[in-house]
Amino acid sequence: MASAKSFRKEEIVDKAVIDSSGKIIGKVRDLTFTLDSSITLIVVKPDGGQLEVPLDKVMGVSDHVIIKEDAVTPKPVPVAAAPATVVCKACGAQAKAGTQWCPNCGRSLA
């Protein structure tokens, strides 16, 4: 059950942030919110990088801010597939699939 205790920004900023395994993640630098009630902690990591932790990843606040381990696991970024290409039989130039004429020599790619 979630705590009904409220926290002021001044009580959270500069607190150490640790994950549920006890690893130090960084320090809270700031809080942000959106008009749809999303709250995010802005955490400065020891390497100077920044991490945004949504409030639903915060497990508790005491002397430290404790967050779920998956809050710091990088999410895989989908790699866009390379556009399909065709090769001109006459000159070897590549063109985007669906192109009718070679952009290099002007010959038909059909």
C-alpha cells in the first residue's frame, strides 16, 4: 500500500538515489511534472549523466530515494531497418527499391 505522506521538493533534492539492490545511482537534482499528473525525478549520475525516473519507479523515500532496479536498465532502442535497395546491372550503382531508372547512368532498373 502506498504511503499517504507528501514530500516537498526541498526534502527530495540532493538525496542519494539507490536501486533496490543497494547500488548508488546518483543524486536527485530536480523534479518535473506534466499537466496530466506525471512526476519525474531528475537524477544526476556519478559520471555526470542524467537519468529521468518516473514516480512509479520510486519504491520509497527516507534518508535515500529507493528506486526499482528496472528504472535504470536501458530500454532497447529499435534499430530502423535499412531501406531496401536495388543494384543497377549496367553500372553497379545502388538505388532505393521501387526506383525505375538508375540515378547514375539512367538505364532501366527493371
